[in-house]
Amino acid sequence: MSAFEDFKEFLEENEYIFTFEEDEERPVIRFGQKLDNTNVNVMLFFNDDFVKIFVHNIANISDESKMPACLQLANDCNKQYNFFKFYIDGDNDFVAEDDVNIDVTDGSLDPEILMGILVAGFNIIERIYPKLMKTLWA
């Protein structure tokens, strides 16, 4: 079974709400996560070597005057937390991203480990979220 199929089965067994797409390029799992007063979008892209995790909709920087401070916050987060990368994408969304290597010896990935990585990432995002809101509303 592939890492995608293993993780999809894990989510189903644990009654998580998610959607998935299987196309020729790479399968994707999507789900939402509550964060304070917003819902962030989580996307996991699977291929043979790694799982790419994107967490979008953490915040949108609509006020261009806040962009330098938000970029500084992303840089500070990247210095403090090397687990996820933080940046502002082309839509001015504050994004968290990570790559999880699949064990190259047998091509498998323990779904519980992947979920643990997601939980750890959310813990970091929850820690930085108040700083991000303070920066946006200052």
C-alpha cells in the first residue's frame, strides 16, 4: 500500500473529515483545521519520495503596509522553528509548509508519524498566530 493509501485509511479509521483527489501526477488529501477564529486549509501532496504539507489561510495580508512586518515575522519563525517553513505566497497568504521524507528503504510512511508531524506543526502555528494577529492589527 502507498503512503497516500495508508494515510487515507488512517484518517477514515479515526473518523477525520477530509477530501482526496487521485490524479496521474500525485494524490492529494485536504482537510480543515480550526485556528482561533478562522479555519485553515491543509493540503498533503503525496509522491514516491515525500509528502508535501501546505497549511494555507492562516491569515491574509490585505494591507500592504503590514507586509514588511509580516515578512519579518515569517523570517523570525523560520529562525526559531526549523520544522516548518513560513512565507507569504503570491496571494498574500501567510503559509506554513513542510516536506516529510518517506522511508526510502521500503517506501512506507507510518500514518501516526505523519499525523504527529501535522499536530506538531499546528502547535507551532497556534503559538505564532497571536503574534501574526498583533502584527496585522497594530
